[in-house]
Amino acid sequence: MFDKILIANRGEIACRVAATARRMGVKTVAVYSDADARAKHVAACDEAVHIGASAPKESYLRWQAIIDAAKATGAQAIHPGYGFLSENAHFAQACADAGIVFIGPLPSSIQAMGLKAESKRLMAQAGVPLVPGYQGEDQDPQLLQREADKIGYPVLIKASAGGGGKGMREVHKSEDFAEALASCKREAANSFANDAVLIEKLVQRPRHIEIQIFGDTHGNCVYLFERDCSVQRRHQKVLEESPAPGLSPEQRRQMGEAAVAAARAVNYVGAGTVEFIVEQPGGYAHPEQMQFFFMEMNTRLQVEHPVTEAISGQDLVQWQLRVAAGEPLPCRQEDLRNTGHAIEARICAENPDNQFLPATGQLAIYRKPGHGSFVRCPVRFDDGVREGDAISPFYDSMIAKLIVHGGTREEALARLDAALAATHVVGLATNVQFLRRVVASRSFARAELDTALIERERAVLFGQEPVGLPLAAAAAVAHVLLAERALETADPFSRRDGWHSHGDVQRRFALEFGGAPASASLHYAHCGALELTVGEGADAVAGALAFERAGDGAIDLRFGERRESVTVYAQGGRLAVHAPRGATRIEVIDLLAQAGSAQEEGGRLTAPMPGKVVSFAVKAGDKVGKGQALAVMEAMKMEHTIAAPRDGVVAELLYAPGDQVAEGEELLKLK
């Protein structure tokens, strides 16, 4: 076994690898960029080496600097994690040339599976079923258009060197093909330095099911069951689970054996994932009619590997280290068992209600559910951040992974919802509440799974307000009064408890909720009781208000006939309210401070997130209509189209393609 390894990655996967290495008695070396100088993964390792500036191409993609760091620290092997250099055959070969073990497959295996078109030709020779499509080397746009027309719409354009949902476009009619192809090639070139694409028939009602495989240098290869990754947004996974609901033992065996055949075709060593697209022609009620087709092979450890660890009880990172050190696989196929049901949720810094735009900012509050340490436990929480850390625009938007394990799928679902409810993140937008809605949706609860689930359940997944104004306002008022009581303890002259010698007293709170003004009126009765009225007129909700501090910063709140435990986090007048049914935001407005504020300036269009301007689709003087595409920005490895919020005329472009812009910066002027 190795004495010391270098982890050529960052964030939660670097922390994950370091934890297993520590338990095995293997020392670890971290690498870090300027942005990650104080990151959690740096502290998790025994040593750390600075390798460059914040942008990945100036740090985590500088493979020579990483190899130099391994040599300088005496690391015998390099674990690439996932992303960055993990599937770079040139890097794997450079490690071998430097006498350093690459903890992953052979460069030839990465090369063979790295290009989707070449890998599909290999799979056809190995007898693995394929989706009809074009994987040729000729990339002439007119030829690609003809091939797409020949296959028949809808089709899927995919970056040949792609992964992670990047460089993919669905095309539903011929006249849209050219524009989608150009966008796909541009994103592929930016993400993978290779704009080659392939075209496939778009499978109807598809499920995404993948098989975890593992090979060693002794000719052994096994599959560790399957993961269903059908719940996706923008072709990127949101929830993953195992076992895949509805699969029969025979289907599970067939897919597993096909995955092993795919791995053997390239002499695969280490951890890998063979991904299948599964067609459901008979719908959810007829799983026996499902057909599976090879999609691609990921020649690395996957983000969702903890799901497999939970059901199998195996530490896959430990397997990686042992196989890379030349040991045989610790288990044969007949020794492996899957137990219970596991689900993983990816917690990301993004705004689901705004087309999943990535978010940046500080983790002002970062509270996690109670969780175990590793592999198989009821709740597992893998992350690479701490409270107070900043989520920057340089890297992926994922903050953490929440993994639950239960005896049944129903038990795992209940455990996942409870753990998500206990996950409190304040300071930037996240998808935590969206995940809770997905888990509770009819389709997911009934395991009616396909990659269109989110779109199909759109009505219950987006634009929802689970807490509501009455409870949010009651929590806000209780928070303000508790803060005043704390001040009064130190300063009796600051008392604002409504005490008076006669009559009743009313106190008004100006609020903002859901982007609209709101109000609450607090009535101090002479006996000391509190009555709260939220809203005005026929929509007003009134009731007795009582509250007291509970454990862990929670407030035991009683408003009218309801009693709930809520937790309120304050950032100035903005309050984040977390209740069992969900979380929301409400603002208590300082009327004196508001009185002098200026009106919002019109005629502007600003960047919704920090990133780079890729292109403008308009020029000064152009007339535009509401919803028309104006610009394309790139942030967190994804392209985002900026559309006109209203009709108008472009007065001025304020940036040029390639410029970096901060969130809120004005991109162009409309008049």
C-alpha cells in the first residue's frame, strides 16, 4: 500500500478521499488555488501545495504543476477525484512517465471511452446494445444536419468528449438544428477543448440507469449493482437511488453483465460507471418491456458513488487505492449483496425558480442534519465547505451531497425529507426546498421515473411557498420581540414590551414577503397577552401570539390554533424562516431608513450571476421583443441565455464577448 498520495481535486471529493486514506494509514497531500487557500479540503490533508490562480485552467487543470507537487512531497500516487483531470488520458500517461501511480484506469482505457463516438463503435463490437445515431468523424455542419434529418426528430446532440450534462442539446425540429449545433459546439469547446459532437435518436420516456463496475490488474471485473439517475435538470443529475425501482432480477443481471462486457472490451482497471439509457415503451406499469442502450462510460469515480457504498457496504475509495497498489478485488461477483435502499440528493447553490441559475455568496448559516461517518449509515453528509466559506463562480455549484439509507424505499424517502428539513443554508440561494418538493411529488413518490419528471411535475415544483405569510410574519414578529427582550435585559430604558398604565396599544410591522409589501399589527392587551393580525381587510389572519426560546436556537411558536417549532436567521432586516413544512424569506422593513431611498432605475439589464460574456445576439439600435435572446453568459461551467424582460430598443452594449462581469452589473441598456 502507498505511504502517501496526492489528491488532485478540491471540495467534497478531496475530503472524501482524504478520510478513507486516513483510516487506511495513508498520508495525503492537497493542492489548492488562490480561491481555495482556506478551503476545508486543504485542512483535511496532511500537507498542501499551492498550484495557481483561481480559474481551473490556471490551477486544477495544470497537470504538470500537480505532478511537480507530487514529486516535491514524495507522493507515490495521485487520486484525481472526479471532474478536472480525472478522465484525461494525457495526464494519466504523464503520471506513469513520471513514475507516479495514477489511481484510475489505464490511459488507453480512458482514451477509448473518452470519445463517445469511438466508445460506441467499441461497444457495438462487444455486443452491447446502442441507440441509433451518428458517431462519425466528419463534423461538417451540413452533413450533421442531414444525419439528424435521416435519424428523425427529436434528436440529441452530444459533445463527443463531454460529461456532466455539458455540451448537450435536444432538437425537436429540423429548422432548429443549426442554432442548437452551434451552441453545443461552443459549450463543448469551452468545457473540453474539443467541439466534436455525435447525434442520437432521442429516446422517449427515458430512464437513466448506470452500473458501477470495478476491475483489477489480475483480470477480475465485477459490477456493484445499479443506480437510477433519472431525475435531472439540464441533463445534470439531481437525485440518485439504488436499487433502481421496477427492475427485475433478470434485468438487473443483464445490465450488469453488459456493463462488465463493456469494461472488459477496454481492459478496464479501477472504478468506472457504464451508463445506459432505458426506454419505457409500455410506460411505468410495464417495466418488463424496458429496453436498455449503452450511452457512455465514465472512467472515474462518480459523484453518486455513496449510493452504491450504502447498499453494498463497500468503501469504493478503499477499493481504488488497493487496486491501484496492485491488489486483487476484495470481492467476487457472488460475494456482493445489495441491502436496503439508498438515495442521494445533490445540494447546489442555485435558484430553481430562475432556471436553476447558479448562485454565489457566503454560507452565512450552514447547519447540517445529524449524520454518520461513512459508507452505510442512516444519514450521511459529504461536503467540502464550512460555515462562513464563500461559494465562488470558478467551480461547480454543488455544495454537498446528502445520502440516506433505509430498509425500504419508503423509509429512505421519509429519512431524506427529514434530513433536508434539517439542512439550513442562509446567505445564498440553494435547491434544498426544491429537493423536498421533488421527493414529495407524486411521480417520485410512486417511482414513476424518467428524465422528464421535473418538467412533468412543474406545477408542484416551482413557484411554491410552503410556509405562507401568516406563519412567516408571526415568526418574524416573535424574532424581533425576542431580540428586544435580550436588549432590555442589559438596558431597561430600551423596553418596548408594550407596557402601559391604561388602555390598549397597537404596534405596526411593515414587511416584504414574496416580493410584495405586507403588514402585521400587534395588539398588546392590558393583561400582557398578544394578539397578532397579519394582512388587512378580508384576507387578514388574526390570532393569539405566544413564543419562547427552545433548544438549538429554535422558537416554540404559537399563532392562533397552530403551534410549530421554527428557526429564524437574521441578516439585517432580512429573515430566513425554517419550519417543518419548509423555509422562506421575509423582510422587516425599517420605515425610517426606507423613507430616503431612491426609486429603482429603469431601462437596464443586469447580469443574474457572476460570469463571462460569451456573445451578444443584438447590437445597438436593434428592436427587441420580450423574451428575445440578447446575450449568452458562461458561469460555473454552464451557458445561460439572457432574455429581454420587455419590448424595447437596444441603446448600448456595455461589455464585449470574453469580458468577466460581476453579479448585478449592467450588460446593456434598453430604451
